Amino acid sequence: MKTVSSLLDAEWHERYKRISKLNIRSSIYDVTNRCNLRCKGCFFFSSGEDKVAAEETDIRKWEAFIDREKERGVNLAILIGGEPTLCMDRVEAFYKRLPSFCATNGLIKLDRDRFPDLMVGISLWGDEEDEKLLRGKDAFAISSKNYAGDPNAYYLYTITPRQLGKTDRVIRKIRDAGLKVHMQLLSNDEGVDGFSWQPDELAAIRDEMDDALARYPDTVISSRYYHEIITTGRMLDRTFGWRECPSVTEPLDTRDPKPRRLIHFIRWASDLKTMHRCCTSETRDCSTCKDGAAHMSWVMVNKRVHIRTAKELQNWIEVYEMFAKLYQFIPW
């Protein structure tokens, strides 16, 4: 019988033991329905999620809600929006009560005296040309000044097909700003011309992602196995989609049989009552989803199927380590 200990040498077994103790229990929270950008392809606005619930504005209700979430077992609050930094009091309510992560466009700088170690993931949608086309401005020019050298911030680089051949320059800019980067792929929820992935483009961008990891190991937080999964949509002999996704809100999950999934995961709307279907879009065709966190989670909840060979188990460990680093459960 193959077991973890029989497949791993001493070094890998220590790495496995470090992450096996984490017991991550995450949920996602719409901090606000508002944003100071309107990006073409943003799943929140393209699916109308900004209109399904009115924002709760009473900070005391937010505090009570967060306390209930902590009692529910959540130990990672992923704060999204809209743009969370438009509501710093709500961000602070989470920060004071739960390990938290803030996804931001970086246009508003967090006060590090107020949030000294809050992990910040800054969205980046390509080079200057793509950002202006998709987001209306070169957001990197602003966010990189706000967060240059910040040890608790990194860029979430959403790569588009038009970034082929350009990723090296973008990653060098991030490195030169003293920041780290994690890569995922655009899902193009609004069907912008020229931004939907073709099979040959996915193969090419996988090579670029692998090359970036090799060239900039101190900057890029990733793994080759993650690159394979995000570009192929396949994990071993399985295909990503609605029947496989682990990031479906638990009380809304009617799938039968249920797949391996995140325990007690819920994505909450900003009224603190309404639940969204999953970690991204209410209207997205799951077969087109390129969301990085969803694919990482897919690997993470399926440890057992990776206990076949030493290499497959090591792949699983590297993806789990990557997730844990991005959400500050283990150091860079």
C-alpha cells in the first residue's frame, strides 16, 4: 500500500508535515458593491453580482457577522468586492478578528500603521496597453508606487492572450518594484475581442509561465504543476468544471454525488445574508473558468489521488505550499 511516508524522502516529508497541520478553512466576502475601476471581464460586475444585495453599512453588524464566521470555523477571510479599500472600517473589522487577505486594485494604499501585516493581493491585467484597454488606466503605475518593497503584498497577474511574449517584461517590472507575483489566466467573462484563449495560446503561455518560474524564483510564487493544470484544465485523468469545482458555496451545493470540496466554504454578498454560487461568477460557464484559486483548491482537496507516485505527491505539496504562501500561512 502506498502511503505518504513511503513515497517521500526526509526533506519532502518535512515539507508535507508543515502544510498538513494548517487546516485552512476559507470563505470569501464581498466587502462592498462599489469599485473605483470598471474592468472589462471583471466577473463581479459582468454577472450582476453588484446588484443582488444592498450593502450593509452598520459596522456593528459587520463585526457581529465576522464573529459568527469565526465561530463557524473560518480561519481565512478573503476580502474582495468591488474594491475593499473603499471601506477601510469593514476591512479593519475582519483584520482585528480573523486572519485576512485583501484583494485590491492597489489604487488606494492601505495604511500600514493600521494594517501592518495584512496580506494584499494587487490585481494586474497585463502591460500598460492591456491595462488601459481593459481597465481604463495603467493601474500598475499607481499600485507599484503605493506598495513598492512591501513584504506583505504581491501582484496577482491575470495574463491575457495578448500578453504572449510580453510576460517577461511585466515580471521584471514587478521584481524591480521589490514585490512578488502569482499568475493566473483571464476568463474573459465579457467576451472582449482577442482575449479568449485558444489551445495553441494556452500551450505557449504555459511555456512562458514555466520559464518565468525558472528565471525569477525569488519573485514568482508558483509551480509547474499549477501551470499545467491552469492551462489544460486537467488534473491527472480529470477535467475541471462544475462537477469537479471545490469552491461552490456549501449551502447552495446541490451536486450529487458531491466532489471533494472546501469544507464549509461560503461566498457572502455585502448584505451579510445573500450567498453567491461560487468563488467567482454566477453566470460563468465553468468549463471556461481559469480562476487560479479555484484550480489550486481543486488540487488541494484531492490529496488522495496524488498518493500514487513520489512525483505526483510532490506536485500536490508544491501547490499546497503555494496557496499557503499566498495567504500568509507559511513565509515566502
